Amino acid sequence: MTDRPAGPRAQVRYRPLSPLREHLRESFWFAPLLACVAALLLAGLTAELDEAAVSQSVAESGSADELMRFNSAAKSVVSTVSSAMLTFIGVVFSISLVALQMGASQFSPRVLRLYVRSRLTKATFSACLATFLFALLVQFSYDDSTDPTQVTSVPVFSGVVAVLLVLLSMGLFVLYVQATMRLLRVPHVIDRVARESVDVLLQYRLMRPEPAPPALPDDAFTLLHEGRSGVLRDVNIGRLLRVARKHGAVLHLVPRIGDFIAPGTPVVRVACARPPRPHRIARALNVGVDRTMHQDLSFGFRQLVDIAIRALSPAVNDPTTAVQSIDRIHQLLAMLVHESFGDLCFRDRQGAVRLVEPVPDWQCMVDLAFTEVRLCGAGHPQVTRRLAAALDDLLRITPPDRRPELLEQRALLDRAVAEQLTDPEVRAFALRPDRQGIG
């Protein structure tokens, strides 16, 4: 299902992202399962090729003497691969666990999703698991006969494929180690979070929110949450549009994506004479234990702010990392200064509004971006100078109607620095804008 944004970009077609695809990317079982199925099919195919090669050799020369010379070597290779690959999988998992522990302690628990969503991590583990399963299955097709005229199968193709799978696993493992080492470095983690945030902002920019969505009547039916408590991770926009169009309704989502909801919390208000059954709407709401970047406009800011304030904690005391986070916060806010803010209105193919989704406004984004970093970094001149530079640059490019929020943050920064630094010269130095903090 697609919708048509209103306004000047009404000719642009927006296709909502698939929640199923995003959920599979968040899981760690789907790719290994596909790899195991592929290994099962590949083992059956190579077994048939081995039998066909023996049959052809017997038909041409009356025996399989030439292939029997490879029998013991091929079986030894497959057996070695089967036993060694299981240990290799343990090594891959050990590195992953170390990376997860370091990421949680050094950056923020929110960034652990980067490791889980990594395609390279899943590909490496899947390839190793498929290689192990393939070698294990090949051993079931062994023919123990030593008579060249009676043997029915020699693992020639199976041995070659096993070696190729080992080479593939080793290559992916080298790339995996390199990628893991990059993800253990703060700049690369911040860059990954920023790039994912930019993708969400581009979708948000394409949507063009409507400042004046359809009004909600007083007699609208309110759907209360009846499932488990948790965070509203995302909604299945296509399903909600189909339900609303079928009943001629307009659905108003009450919580924002990323809000915590408990049983009894209002989640959807339905404006129509014959509201749909509650379970049809509830099935389109995905509630989980943690937020995702799929439809959450502010989650990227949340992760960057978390990294910054953790770096500013007395236990870490790393203002340079905080400055790197502010760089990306500055970048994301600069992308939003000219964007319209308002509820997202999703339309059906006839152009009728069927779903209204609330999103954070400009005030919320500015507060999220600067408040906690300002409070935690007021005593670090490197951080305050970078914050001053970011605010001054945003004030330069921001339309007049959005400058009050930034001016308020600039005044609060001056006040926070004045409370932390009593020396006038030091205070003046700490409030001097510098894009690098202190060089």
C-alpha cells in the first residue's frame, strides 16, 4: 500500500518500509536458517554428482580405480572440516560476545543493535554453520566399500565443495574481524548511527507532514492497549491503511513511535460510524522491549546523545567523543531546519487520509539534541565551545520562526557555563565557538 504526500510534493510516491523486513534484520535466526537449508540442498546435490561420476567411470572403464585414489583424501578433508568448523564457530561467537560487551560498556546499550543488524556478522556465522552442516551431511553418504567395481559413491565433488566453503568462511571471517574492530571504535559507531538517522530523515522528508491533519470527532472510538507492556517499535502502515479504507475510517495513532505503552493505554482513536474490530488494529502495532530506527525519527538523536553523555560521565571523562557526537547532532538538525513539522498523514490510493501518526516537533528535537549534553558538559570547555559553534551555525541557517528554540538553548548554555566556571576569562574561553571544541 502506498500513500500520497500532500502539498508541493504530492506527485512523489512514498512506499512504507516493510515491517517484516525490518524485523528479520533485527533477528539473528533467519540468515542461519536459510544457510542450513542451502547446505542441506547442496549436500544432496553433491551426493548425486558423486554417484553420477562413479557410474560414468564404471561405465567407461569397468571400475572406479581413478576415483578411488581420491577417496581417502576427500574423506579426510570432509572429516577435518566437520570437526574443525564447530570450533571455528565458537571463535566467531566469542569475538561477537566480546564486541557486544565492549560496545555496551563503552558507548551505550542502545548501539548494540548495530552488531545484531550487521549483515556481515550474520553472513559469517551462516557460512560457518552451513559449512559444518554440509560436511556432517556428506559423511552420511559415504560408501565404505573398498572394491572399485562395487563402490557407488566417492566424495569428489563433496570434497571440492567443502574446501570452497571453508575458503568462503575464512574470507568472511577476515572481513568480519575487520568490521568488528571498526565497530569497536567510537567514530565508526557514531557514523553508523548518523547514517541510519539520515535514512530515516530522508523518508520523513519525502512524507512532507501536514500541519493540519483531519480533525478528530468527539465521539471517536478509542482503542486501548490489551497486550504486553513495552515500547511501540513501529506500526504496519499498509495493514492499517487497508483496515481503515475497508471501514471508511480515519485512524489516529495516539502514542508516538518509541513511546512506552502499558495495558489500558489509549493507542488508536477511530473516526467512523462502524469501527473495525480492535484485534485487527492491534495486530498492526509492534510492541517490544527496545526501540528501532525503522520509523522512529528521534531514536538516532537519542543514541548520539547517550554516547555523548556517557563519554562525559566521571567514569569515562572523554569529551572528545562527546564532540564527535555533537558533530552528527549538528548535521541532523541542519537537515531538519527547513522541514515542515506536523502529524504524518498516510493516504490510500484514492488520496483520502486514512492514518494520522504523531511525530516530534522542532521543539522536541532541539531539546533532545542539546539539553542533556549541555547539562553534562557545562564544565568541559571543549564541549561547550562545540555546542556554541553548533547553535550559532544553526541560528545562521534557520528560518526566523524556529530561532527562539535555539536562542533559548544558547542562553541556557551561557547560564550553565557561568554556574560551572566562575573565572570570567575561563568562562569567555569556554563560550567561544569552535567547531573542533579545542583544536
